[in-house]
Amino acid sequence: MTSPLTKSDCASSPVIGVIMMLGIVFILFILVLLLCLDVHLPESDGNVPEIFVISQIRHTSDEGVLNYNSLMTVLNHGKSPYDNRKLFAKTYRNGVRLTCDIPTLNGHDFIYVHPCGIQWMGDLGSHNYYWYPNTPIKINYAQGTFHPGDTVMFEVYDRATGKIVSRSTYPEQKKYTTQWFYNHFLNPQSA
């Protein structure tokens, strides 16, 4: 027959429970404060720069009629030119990788792959051998590849090393700032 438990047999203490609860609340408070002050926490891919930026995805014809044209304009926002022959790209729509990888960003070396979904590529960044700063490359994906509201990610890689050079997301992801925190939580007029 077992004897009833006494106070000394219990393995819990209210003091330890309160200390642990206060520690967890304090850690959560610090994390929320850091996020609201726009301090970026370490991420797995946080070190990928945004050199080649998607500036526009056009869904309309030249006349302004919605036809899901899927014409993407990418600008070199870096400070130096890049040899476009040594770059290749991958495209993602809503987190899913498209089958139409771009084996080179040089317009003269690029072979148009209609079945895979790219009709043409051109503009100043794809001519000659260098993609100079502030010059665009336009990539015309197959009609209907992108729709308004899609999240598109464009990754550019170095062909020699296979390492990622740039990643851009369109539309740009929202970033929570101190002003956002103030407007949504502390501003009495927002209630």
C-alpha cells in the first residue's frame, strides 16, 4: 500500500515556476521589441544581397489591356558591372520554382525556349558582355506565367561557382518598422 504524498515529496516549487514564467515573458518581450525597432534577427539566407532588382512586372498589352503579358524588368542596382555571360537565373512564383531557368543573361547567347516559358529577353543589360549599373534586362515569360497578386522571386547565380549573387522579390515584402509599431499599437487614433 502506498502512503500519501507529503509536501517534501513533491518535485515542483511555486517559486521556480514563477521565475521560469517571468524569464520566458522577458525573453518574448525583448524579441518583440527588437522586431518592432527594425533590428533584423539572423536568418538562414539573410546575407543574400539584392543587386538585381525586379522593378516591374507588366500584366497588360501595349494598349493597356489586361492580357497577363508577364513581362519582367530587372535592374542592376549594384555599383559595378557584371559579365552577363557568367550569370544564370532561376524564377519562383508564389514559392514554387518555375521550369524555365535562364542559362545565361547575355542576350546573344540566350536561346529562346518557348516550350519552357520564355519568349524573349533583351534590353541594354543583356547586350554586349556587361550588365552595367542602372541598366535593365527585360524578360518576357510566356503569357499567363504571372498574374496580379503573385509573389515573384528572381535569383541570379554565378555560373563558375554556382553560388547565389542576388535575390529579389516582387512585390517587395513588407518590413515592420518602429513607425508601423507606433501606428498599429500605440497611436490612440488607430483604435
